[in-house]
Amino acid sequence: MDVQMSKLDQSGGGDPPRERRARRPRYRGTHPTSYAQKYKEHDLAAYPEIEAHLRAKGTTPAGTHVPVLVEEVMACLRPAPGDIVVDCTLGYGGHAREFLRRIAPGGRLIGLDVDAAELDRTRARLEATEATASFHRSNFAGLAKVLRREKLDGCDIIFADLGVSSMQIDDPQRGMSYRQQGPLDLRMDDRLQQTGADLLNRLSEEEISQALWKLADEPDHGTIAHQIVARRRVERIARTTQLVQLVFEAKGLDPKTWRQQRRAAESGALHPAARTFQALRILVNDELGALRELLRVAPSCLRPGGRIGIISFHSGEDRLVKQSFRDGVRHGTYAATAEEVVTPGPQEIGSNPRSASAKFRWAVATSQG
Ligand SMILES: C[S@@+](CC[C@H](N)C(=O)[O-])C[C@H]1O[C@@H](n2cnc3c(N)ncnc32)[C@H](O)[C@@H]1O
């Protein structure tokens, strides 16, 4: 991450005293591999040397997130002193920190996230600054309600960086990754009634098949759905490993052979279970429903001349954003929108491979309101 030092970043001179920490899980060797073993990465304030070391290797330290397209977002949304900015997807606060720096003095940042654990951590990190910020555990579909609670009739910037954070993907307990062993949870918001396991064990074969096709373009959607329904008659599908194994079986692949072939091809071939996990996550969190609602209310939440910018990582989301902004221009709610989608350059992708599929679009509200 290109960290720009600002008054927000400066925690005062001198090394803080190191507190005694509780005993940590022990592991053999010098290179921690599991999430739990990476205790230093979870506490970068105490181990600052680790962050620089990992970032130089192009690795995101566990428990952190590298913000994408930061300069491009700032150039298009033009945050200025005094602006009111709503960061709809606070995450680790990378974009929020940059907004805060640019809207001071007199500006105000309102940060939303559905993930209580991450919201608390980021709030603590950002509240250690002098800028004005407030935080809400809220789905961005409820943006209008949040503005009413803040007694605001509108804001200057609405920003959303869709999808999941690295912290959520890397934590095995969240069940978001086919790479990690864990419960098949996949909820960003633990107040949601249904986990990924609940959905997989309840939906019909047709519903699963449609979700895999429509939300992730999974070519083997029918076979995978069939396999899921057949397996759940024998046992409940509750772990990430079960789902991964099931996808390999449905595709007629052997995991060991697949790994060898991928290594030989030296390509970034998509993991066979990647699309299935993506579809299930989008479904569990109703990600498209929330985005549709955000796009619907956004024009009425922006002040005249206000800007909206959205980063998406999925073609279905990008299509919704593009269409909504273009419709807005046609109907006169937006004065302008991005002609071309903004994507990361090779340098950003090299240093942060997770940015590779990012697509950023923006629009400007008309000035008469
Ligand atoms: C890609 S991360 C954002 C990263 C952030 N821009 C940063 O710089 O650290 C997406 C975050 O948005 C949250 N999120 C996803 N969908 C949401 C929704 N509908 N409403 C509120 N928060 C949401 C996730 O919990 C996650 O923390």
C-alpha cells in the first residue's frame, strides 16, 4: 500500500512500550502458515517491521486490507476541505483515511459497514485522529436512514468498494475462501439468519444451479447443483472442505493432478471452486439486492454537484452500476458519468494481485439538486 503520511497517521514520537501479550499458539519453524499462527500480522502496531517486509513481497498481512485504486478514486471524486463523505464500505479504512486527510478542515466522514468486528477495529484506528468521523453498523442499502440519523439532508460524496475485505477472506472462521478450512458461514453480517451452509442445505437443485450460473457464470452449474443435492441427502454440507471436494468431484477433477497441472502451466488459473464460493457469498449476503437499493437511493442522498463512485469486482455488479449511472444521465439526475471504466494498472496488480478484477465507475449529480 502506498501509505501517505498525514496528521492522521502520526501516532507521536518514540516507540510505545510493549505490553505483555497472552501466550500465542506455537508453531514449528519460522514461517507461519495458518491464520492463527500469524499473530504478528494481527498486531502490526507491535510488529511494524512485519508489515513492510510482507508488502515488499506483494503479500497482504493477515488482518489487513490493501485499498485499491486509491489515487484514481480521489482524482475522480475530488474530496475537498469541508466535504461530507459517506464511505459505504469502511473495511480496513484505507479509502476512508485518504478521504479524511483531504476533507480536513471542516469535513465529515460517515463510515458504514455490516461487519461489527471489523467496524470496531477500524473505528478505533480512525478515531485516534483529529478529523470528524462517525460510524454506523449498517447495510449501505439503508444509506438514506443513516443520513437522517445524522440529521443531514445530503452528502457531497458517496463511495462504495464492494465485496469482501482481505480480513474476511483470510479468516477461516468466516468460511469465505476455498483455500481455508472452516465452517461454511460466508456472512459479512452475523445478524443474517442464514449461513452459506443453511442455504446450500435448503435451496432446490434448480435454485442452486441458477445462482451458480447467474452470480458466477459457473459453466458446470447443473452438475455441481446436482452433486450438492445428492450429497446433502447423506450428510449436511457444513464445511468449506466438503464443498471444495464436491466441486472437484462434479467437475471430474482430482485435486492433486489439478495442482500439478496449474503449477506446470504457471498461470493464475482460477480455482475450480472459486465461482461456487463467489455465487454462494453473493447469495448469502444479498449483495446484488443491496447494490440495487444503494443505486436507487443515491441520487436523493447527494447534494447538488455531489459525486458517487463505486468499485466492483464482479461483472454483474459492474453492469448494474454502469446502467444506473447512464440511466441517471439520461433522466437528468446525474450530469455526467465515467465514459470508460477505471481499472488498476500493471504496477498495482503486481503489488496487490487481489486488485486485478477491480472496476471503478463514477457519476456527478446535477447542480440544481
Ligand atoms: C472491499 S472491503 C472495503 C475495503 C475498504 N475500502 C478499505 O480501504 O479497507 C468491503 C467492506 O464492505 C463491507 N460491506 C459489504 N457489503 C456491504 C453492505 N451492503 N453494506 C455495508 N457494508 C458492506 C464488508 O463487510 C467489507 O468490510
